[in-house]
Amino acid sequence: MTTVLFHADGDAFLASVEQRDDDRLRGRPLAVGEQVVACASYEARALGVHAGMPLGQVRRRWPQVCVVPYRPEVYEEASARLFEVFRRVTPLVEPGSMEEAFLDVTGRDRGDPVDLAQSLRAEARARVGVPISVGIGRTKLMAKLASRRAKPDGLVVVDAALEQRLRPRLRLDDLWGVGRTTYEKLHAAGLVTVSDLSGVSQEDLRGHGISTAMARRLVSIATGTDDATIRLPTARKSVGASRSMPPTRTRSTVHAALAAQVSRALERLGADLRLPRRIEVQVRFDDGAVLVQRGPLPAPTRDPAAILASAEALLETSGWEQDGRGVTLVGIALHLPSQPSGP
């Protein structure tokens, strides 16, 4: 039996929740956040607004953008309801973030998968009040590529015939998880698309500086045996995000990268109700040395502004500006308690 996966993803989720709750915001460019943008509506994205951007810059450059404060409890409640909708379709749900998940609907006695996906989208509208896009594919990669193409508020199917045509033409830098540094190594080796991986072994890729895990994944993508297994969530001890970049000593660049990673880490926290209590900031220099600063948050929270303020304080204590070396990576980790925080 061929595996059938959905990748269901809320469209500009935080902004959609705000537009759901306030009719005056619907159809208008909107940014959600405190000091930085946590989420921008599609109307705002069309102007150039994106997550991690300082809100002061947004206000100066685009005064027509509505700015609303971050409301974590409201988003968590909407997320919980959205995942209830997902689990009405199948118990095999793998969260990806607060508003997205993979669903395995293989063999579900619900008729055609397209009809089931349309029903899922309608249920999300009716029960949560937000739009979701759904991609359908045989593997997680294909389903996620399909949902990306479906946005906003759409449905795209990658069937066997389309997958056969699409897979070889995929650019390696379009594969999620392939960052700038990895792609630069692949490009230097003459590898640009999935078709270029034909006949390339894991050993070949490791010889070009690609990690073992990434080499294994790239070979599986080239052979069409990539991941299609739903992994039910377990209690994580931490969630994080990092970004590689060309060597820089520019303060604004480093701080913008940190802000973006705070947003990404919070997105990856997903429907997990636990509140981070400690954070860790990581800086990698151009000679490969890594510096890690750790510390507690003033209080358990998932408020982006509070977490960013603590992260920036840790970044300052690292002394990176006085070091003299270029920064090539900025990352953050949010450490979680074993149980959800009490009221």
C-alpha cells in the first residue's frame, strides 16, 4: 500500500489568529510581536516584512502596517484546537511547530485523500477560524514541498507521476534542512540538483565535508527512499535553532540573526505547553571555535520579547564584539521542564 501523507500548515498562523479575532485587521498588512516581528501576515510579507525584523524598522519603513502585541495564551489555545482537528482525521500526527504537522492517512477509510484534505481544511476554518494549506505526497519531503506550493490557503497533490518528474529537478538548497554552509559545500562539488546526486554515495558526500546524517538523507532523497515515517511526539528536553552566515563582525547582522533564531525556536516548540525556563546562546567564530553562554529566564515564558532580551544579554556577556574574530553562526536553545508549567 502506498503511503499517503498530509503536511498541514497554518497560514501566517499568529497573524491569522489576530485577524480572526479582530475584523478590522482582515485583509490588512499586519505584524505580530513586541520588539521583533514574530509573524507577518501575507499582506505584510508582500511589502517585505518578515519574522525577526525589528518592529521599529517596520514602523519607520511601512507605517501602514498594523502592529499588534504577541498573545501567547491565545495562540496556544488556537494551536491546541488545531491539533484536535488533525487528530480527528488520524491519530498518526507528528507536530512540526505550533501550527503545522505531518499526518499519515494511509488506508484511512475516508474515501479519496483529496476530499479528506479539503474536509480537514474546512474543519480548521470552522473549529479554529484560521486557514490552513495542505500538501499531499508519498514522503514528508514531497508533502512539505506541496504545502509550500499550496500557500496561502490551498491544496496541492504530488502524485507518483508528478513526483517522478519533480524529484530530479529539485534544487538542493530548496530542501529543508540544507543550510547555506551545506549547500556551499555541495555546490563546490558540482552538486546543484537532486539529479546530480545520481550515483553519489554517502562516502562521496562525507568526503566533501557533508555530515553523516545529511549525507544519508541526501542519498535517500536521490533514490526516493526518504522519510515517510510519522514519529509521535515525546517530551523534548530542549528546542533550538541556529543560522550559519558568512563571517561578520557587524552588530546589527548578528543581533538580527539572533532575533530570527528566537522566532524559529519558538515556532519549533509547536503545541508543547511547557514554558522555557533557561536559554543557551551559541556563537561560532570563523576559526571554528564555539562559545556557549547559558542562563535562566527571569520567569518561565514563551514571550518572544522576553526571551530575546535574555538572549541578547547573554550574547553581550560572550564578548564577541571584542574578540576580533568573525561570527559564522548564531544559535539559541530553549530548555524545557519535564512537565507543563502550572498556572
